[in-house]
Amino acid sequence: MRDCDAPETLDLVKGLSEKTLHSLLNRWETRARDDQWPPLEAQGAGPWTVWLIMGGRGAGKTRTGAEWVRGLALGLPGFSHAPVERIALVGETAADVRDVMIEGVSGLLAIHARHERPNWEPSRRRLRWPNGATAQVFSAEDPDQLRGPQFECAWLDELAKWRYAQEAFDMLQFGLRLGNHPRQLITTTPRPVPLLKRLLKDPRTVVTRASTDANKDHLPAAFFDEIVGRYRGTLLGRQEIDGDMIEERRDALWTRSMLERDRVSDAPPLQRIAVAIDPPASSHKRSDACGIVAAGIDADGTIYVLADETLGAARPAAWAQAAVALYHRLEADALVAEVNQGGDMVAAVIAEADSAVPVIQVRATRGKYLRAAPVAQLYEQGRVHHAGTFAALEDEMCAFGPDGLSGKSPDRVDALVWAVTHLALQTKVKPRVRTL
């Protein structure tokens, strides 16, 4: 019944009364998105102990958590083979559990039909279902509350905000010792806290993600026009709307605040524009990406990053065509290409795509960090602006330290460095003014 557009499903609902059809379409089993449905081992999820849902504001995380607990308590198909008798509800504070997880508009009391609704006993901090299942409330502010009680399953909400996240999580793990396979669901807007990062690497964790856009049909249009529209593309928007994990190294050459401080929506008239390429060593599917970044410089010597069109593992003809297309679209002056890996082949491949494009071949004689440091200094001085948001590029920049990207190739950063170096750190050429 989950695929409501399948022909057999459409045939099945023909002839149903309006009341029956309305009831059917409002069932969670019918309405839930794929990312809101419990991971099924039969569908390749593998044995899991943690289901981690990371999503933006209003993405439906609370509803998903409440429906999961409901499914467990009632023993519904797809959730549990039999009713789960003891469940833990853990939030940042006791008030958060009450106001969001239980009494909220998408909380446990709101999603149950009247005949199956649990009885909320605030003084005893628990919910009791008519079938005897019980959910007990805990605050992450007091990890010691979790000493002693035992559970089969737990729902943890907004774990990334918990003040004592590791302590409360650890105490809960000792209490998850009932039933054949104790499990827990974590619903949270992501933040780069150590516990969340560790859980993401755990093979027993299944991760699903959802942005605010995924739940657009159930949110007010004004919210999207005024709030989502205002923050989309910003660092805060990536975290709170897209549900991205925004990380930053303390020893990175660039910081998030530095990039946000000098971000602009559009570039002014520019005198020169360069497209830079950092070609991969091969076109194997496991090879590095081909960094393709464009930047321009104005009459005052200020740099504007204009585009990041980096390609994943691709054949030389594909990345050459992409770089040439960007060159023409921006009416650039030069295409800068690193030739350490491919030598003359790089220029030859670009010439195959368009022989009229002037290629400036550059060769790296110093390490990546030493080449990037002068460019990062220009950012520190406020002389480089990003004309828009380039999420993948900025993630690389804020993770680029003395050891590079800790084993990964900084393809986007390399291309950026070549573009800015050509425009601002080498001999100037005669400018010509243009407006983007």
C-alpha cells in the first residue's frame, strides 16, 4: 500500500467509499515518505541498533519518531512482530519531551486514534497504552535518571543539542537490555558534536536524511517564502533547512565565519575571469574528481568566486567539455590547468573540446598547503568574496589543514587556489571590463 501510484493499488481502491478512502489515505503506512519508514533488513538495511534521522526544521522528524513509537507499542506490521512493552523517551529536557514528543502537534498524543491513544501521566512521567505498553520520560540533563530502568527500545530527540550527550547516551545503552533486539531511534538536526560523528561511523547505525523541502506539502507557504527563502544558501540554512552536517577543523586554512562574512549575492563588473582545472590522474571510477572553479577580479583587485562545477570521476573529454562550457558561459579570459598529472595531454584534451580557448599550463612545485596559504591570507584580508554559496567547495576549504583533507584529494580547493593565484598573485595582464 506504500506505492499509491502503482496500477494494482489504483485498481484496489476503486469502489471504496469516500470515508474509507479518506481513512486509508490518512494512515501513516500510506502517507509516510521512504525516509520516514523504518529500515528493513529484508531490503538491505542490515542488522541495526541505531536509526539516525538527520533532517532540517519541519522535515517531519518528530512525526516519524512518534509514529515509530506508536508502531512499536501497538505491534504494527513493519515496526514490530509484537507490542513492545517498555520504551524510553529521552529529550534535551523533561519539558522538551512533554511539549514536543508527547503533547506537540506531531507528538504521540496527536497521532493516535482515540481508541488506541495512550494515557499521559505527567506526575509519573510516563505514557500507558490500553494494551499495557509503557513509555517512560527522561531528561538528558540528568543522565543518572537512566540508571536502573530497562527498555526494549528508545526514542532520542535532538541529541545534537544535549548538554551531556555522551553521558546520557551511555547510561541509556546500559538500560537497553530487554527483548531480542533492543533498538533506538535518534531524530535530530545535525551538528558536528563528537557523539553524532561517532554514530555516523558505526556500522550498526542506519542513517536517513531529509530536508525541509521534503515536507513542503505539509508546511505553510508563508514559512517557505519568508523563512526558508531568507536562509536558503546560508551556512545556517544548510544546517537548519538542508539538514547538512557542517564541520570545521580548528587548524583549517579557512573558517565558516570568514566565508560568511564576505559572501555576496552577485559579483560587480569584473576585469578578468579565469576558469581553473585540477585534472585527475585517471578516469577510473575510483579516481579523484576533476576540480573546476571559476573566479574573477574587479578594478580594485577584489576576487569573486563565481562557480564550482567540479566533476566526479570522469573521462578527460567530459571534464574538458565542462570546463570549456563554463569558460564560454562566463566569457572568461583564460583557462588555467594544472599539468603535473597529465602533462601536454591536458592541453591537448582541452584543444579537442575547443582549440580557440587559451590554456595556461601551471605546474605545482610546492605542496598543496604551501600553495593554498597565500590564497587563504587574501580571504583573511577580506579580498575574496563568494558570489553565492558553494557548499561542497566550502566544506573542503573548512576541512583543509596542514595534512590536506586527511587522506582525500582537495580537488575543488586546488582548482580554487589556481584560479585565485592566477588572478591576484601573478603578473597582471591588460584588463577589460565586463558585467556578469
